Amino acid sequence: MAKQLHAVEGVSDGGQRALTIIRPLVNLLLRTPFAGSAGKHFMVLSFTGRKTGREYSIPISAHWLDDGLFVLTRMRWKNNFRNGATAEIYYEGKPMTMHGELIEDRATVAALVHRCAESYGVRRAQLIIGLKFRDKRIPSVEEFAEAAERLKWAVVRFTPAD
């Protein structure tokens, strides 16, 4: 097995086929109070595509920091929140209308991911955020910044809609 070169790696997208199959069940479960502890770390994000007008509903990892929910992603759906957009969030089984704002500044993204990782601890951070750390420690902000640049990460920050 090859040694991991970078301090932070994203988890392989190899599970996407399996996720496609179970996504409807996960979507349904996360909209109820029966999601258990998964309901604290995952949410259902529902929004309308800017260009297509198509409705999307995706289960995704969620992280509370300060006054909002944060999502770390490199997926294209993030572009729907450039310049802000409204979304329906199901978190802990409760619907909330929120405003999403795309954050692409690598230093800001790195600082947010670092804070999340520190709040979870080494093992839980890797599981909940979906990352792999080379060493048995939380990577530095600089190491997260390198990963953000290399992996094209962005954060979408969700705050209550007015």
C-alpha cells in the first residue's frame, strides 16, 4: 500500500454508486426524528438549481460553528450558492429555511475545517468530515490550506433566512 504523501486527503469518491442506491432512504430518514446521532452530523439540503431550475435534495455532512451550519464540499452543486441562495435544510429531523453563501477563500476554508476537526478530535473528524489524516494528529491550518487548494474545496455557510 502506498504511503499517503499529503497531511490531508479527501476520502475516495468510490462509494458514489452505493450512495446513489441508498440516497432516497437516507433522505427520508434524515427528515425524521428517528435519525439518531446521524441527524446531528448530517442534513438534507434541498435547493433549486440556478441554471436548470431543477430541484435537488441531497444528504450531506453538516457542521455547526458559531451562528451557522457549514458544509465542506468540492462538488459542483456548491456553485448554486455563489452570491447567496435560499435552501430548505432538514437538520435533526426539523425543516429550516436558510440562506447559503459560498466561501471559496482558501484561508477561510482551511480555518473553518481546522476548527471543525479540532472540535471533533482526530478519529471522529476523519469519519464525520470525510477526510484522511496522514499523521495521528489534527493537521495545521496551513496543511488544511494546502489540501483546500489541491482538492478545490469550498465551504457553504448556512444561516437562518430573514
